[in-house]
Amino acid sequence: MISEQTLDALKSIGLNLYERKLYSALLARGTSTAGELSEMATVPRSRSYDVLESLADKGFVVVQHSKPLRYVAIAPSEAMDRAKNRLKEKMDVSVDRIEQFKTSSALDELAKLHSTGVELVDSADLSGALKGRYALHQQMETMLKGASKSVDIITTETGLKELYTQHSGLIQSAVDKGVKIRIAAPVTDENRDAAKALGSTVDVKELTVGAGHIPAGRMIVSDDTEVVMALTDDKETHSSQDVSFWTSSDHFSEKFAKPMFNLVWKNA
């Protein structure tokens, strides 16, 4: 009915397979019943009602409350605007609920449960893999917020720019709390402005690109107790496929990560 490229494009904006099929079929008919559409789009009739309701909720379809129910396709350009507005509305509602939850007694109760559970676990067991650069930056954000003494960072050319664009506010907040922050990274024409901006707030040292005795990569050590290390090259790996290792092992932090950072810092 429509090309695979268009179906893939609809998938990229959040429509599942049945939604893509039924919306395409409804566009071709303008208005139709669930039974007619399920046959045309080869979607199980038992699923078509729920899927069409989902499309209506997302702004792609209007439901006519007749007998039987009929569905009207929204013009694609208008559907995109409706879908975007629905997402914004839902996001605003979700953000408001989260902000309310943060000030509720429920958060205190959950925090107590978490602290009790953590006390029962060996710190060496508190580790895991982070998939995607977004997850890496989320963990870095948590570490910057939670640091009380120091944050040491080794990063790359791109990583330095991302530190500035995504975390400069948190870095400033940490410094204002008295946290000592050191950053070691290659400085090039691409990230020189970011290096200067960060250098006005924290200690920044330039790594010599290609120097064999200096490790190249991304690592953050917080309070000598928590570490995140990237296991992939951010220039060669798509951000969604970035992989990092996180641990709150005191032994790993104090005996390996922090000494390695100090060695890099000394030679930077």
C-alpha cells in the first residue's frame, strides 16, 4: 500500500506495526469501520479496536460514535501537529507529577528502602553496564549532583564539548558546594571554546593527542568511591550503541581509577 521507507518513517515517530498498517489503510479509505480496516490491513480484528483507539489518542484518527463505530483519518500534516501537541501535553503532565512526587512523603519512604537495601550489599556488587550515551550522561549527572569532595574526569575531544553543553550548570553547582573538579582532555579547535569556558570554573589540563603514555578515553571518578568508564570510542560508535561500565566499588575507585587519573593529570 505504501513503501517500506514510509512505514519505517512512521515507526521512527512511535507507531507500532499494527498502528502503521491501520493508519495507512484508513488514509486510503478516508473513513471506515474496524472490520473493514482489519481485513484491508491484515491486522487481527480482535486487535484493531484497541489499535485504532491508540491512534485516536495519538491524534491520527477521529472516532465516529455510530453503530458500528467508524473511524476518520486525519490528514498526515495535521496528524503530525496533533501528535506533537499530545506528546507535549503528556510530557508536561508527567513532569508535574514527578515534581509533586519529589516533595511527597512517598519519596522519603522509597529513599529509606533504598538506603536499607544498599547497606545489605557489598559495594563491589554495586556495578553494571550503561547502554547508550544518554545513560552515560544521566549517570554523570547523578555523580555530579551527589559529589561532596571531588570529581575527576578524563574525556575526549567530543566528550569535553558534551561536558560543557550538557553539564556546565551542574559543574558550577558542584563547585559552589566546595567540590574540587579536575578535567583532562584533548583541546582542539573544535572544543577550545568549551575548554576555556570550563577552565574559568574548574581545573582543565590539555592531553596530548596520540601520546603513547597517556590513556585516551572517558572516565569520571566521584569522591574516590564511584566510577564510570566508557568502553567504546565516541568517534567510532553511534551514541545509541555507546557502552560504559559503572561501579561504586571503593577498592576499584581508590586503588585503580583515582591513581590512573592522577598519573594522567601529572603527565598532562
